[in-house]
Amino acid sequence: MHIRPYTLFSTLHPVILLGYALGAPILTMCMGNPWCLLVSFGCALVMEWFYLGEQFVWQGIRGTWLLFLLIMILNFMTNHRGMIILFQTRTRRYTLESLCYGAANGLLLCAVIFWFRCFSAVLSNQKFLYLFGRRFQTAALLLSMILKLFPETQYKITQIRMAQDDSAFQEKEALKVRLKKGMRQISCLLEWSMEDSIETADSMKARGYGAGRRGQYERYHFTSYDLGALAVMLCLSGTVIMGMVLGKITFSYYPTFTWNKEMLVWNVLICFCEAGFLLMPCWMEVIGAGGRRR
């Protein structure tokens, strides 16, 4: 998986990166306003494109659109609350409110998935181990390896398929042949993963892992620049949280669509602050024009 190697945002202290990487999905999960959910989903797509590239954005969309439709249709078919009836049978009615509520939940889940796909790009394994490696060595190592597992497995299976792909020289294969080829690819993937795990274990043993207090390859210092970035993050995210707590962006789907139209200015302000917080790595890169050197 290709990750943008250097950004201005990546030079910040790992504590701030962790706050952003966890704050984005948590903030999204607390929202019910459809406009805020659309902003979060759009920002998630932009951030995945910024860090991982356009190819991963399309892969993510192809992998989540079925999930989105499934959640929307299930809620539409099972939840019959609402006032605007689209059609009805003898025993059930199907409403616009239930359809929109299912779409909002599906959009929320897809946005959270995209944000967690960006987690390893925002917070590298080395920075994650810097934060938790001394106090929680085993847990930090396990979590960092789990976060690294998914992109590595995807890369390996892609390489195996490319190495064994002979479809260009054959006609469409039967189902039995394709299943056999898939099992062979899975076998190769397991063997490759086991070899890597043995090499990792030998390398850790040779470097004395667990023999004493764990050292760090890099040392990070909390500077005034980090303090300023933290203040901006707290200001933007705090405005969004305050708006949610005070009910400025409250949106109700049942029994009919209800929202306070008098709070339109608040809705625009909170969406703007939400986008500013979620797109912080992008606009910092634009303002910094290349990054800050330590």
C-alpha cells in the first residue's frame, strides 16, 4: 500500500495525530444530522485520496456501496414508522422516513469505515509504538501488527494473483477450475504470511525484544507549533461538540422530518468547523506548501 510519505501534518506530535485519527470516526458516529454525515463522508473520501491515492478511493467505494444499500433496504423493509407513505400492502406500509433513516445509517457506517482505513496512514506503526510501547508493550505491538495486517494481506494477494494470472491466454474457466485456483492462491498467501511471521519473530529475538526497557528509534518533542495545531483542533472540534450538546443540529426522522430551520446559521457554522477539523491535513499542506522540517 502506497502512503504519502511526508506531509506537514505528519510532523506533529504523535499525541495530536492519535487525537485526530480517533476523533474523526468518533465524531462521525455521534452525528445524526444528514448534512453533517454528508460532510464527514466527503471529507473521508478526500482524506483517503490525499493519503492513499485515487485507486484506494474507488476500491473503498466498490467495497462499501453494497453495505450501504443493504442497510438502507433492511431499514426500509422492516421499519414502518413515518408519515410519508411511498406504497403499502395489506399489512405493511413503506415510508420515506424509514428509507432516509436507513440511508443515513448506511452513510454513517461507510464514513466510519473510510476513516479507519486512513488510521494507519495518519498514525504510523512507529508513532503508535512510541505512544504505547513502554507501558503496554504487548498490546501496542499486537494492535500495530493488526493495523498493518489488512493492507499487507491485500498487497500480497494482489501480487499472488498477478503472478498466477493466465486468464489472458485462456477462455473463460469453469467454476471448479476457478475454485481450485482460488484455493491455491489462499495456500500461497498463508505460506507467505507464515514465512514473514517467522522472520519477524527471529528479528525481534535478535534485537532483544522483551529483554529490558524498550527504546525508541525516534524522539518527539511537544513544541509551540504542536500547541498551536492542538489549539486549532480543539477549537474546531469543540464547536462541533458544543453544537451537538446544545441541540443546534438536531434532526429527527420520525414521525416525520423535523429540524429547527431557525438554526440554519448554526448548521452552516458547525458543518464548516467539522470540515475544517476533518480536512486539517489537507489545508495544512496547502498553507505550509511542502511541510515543516524538524
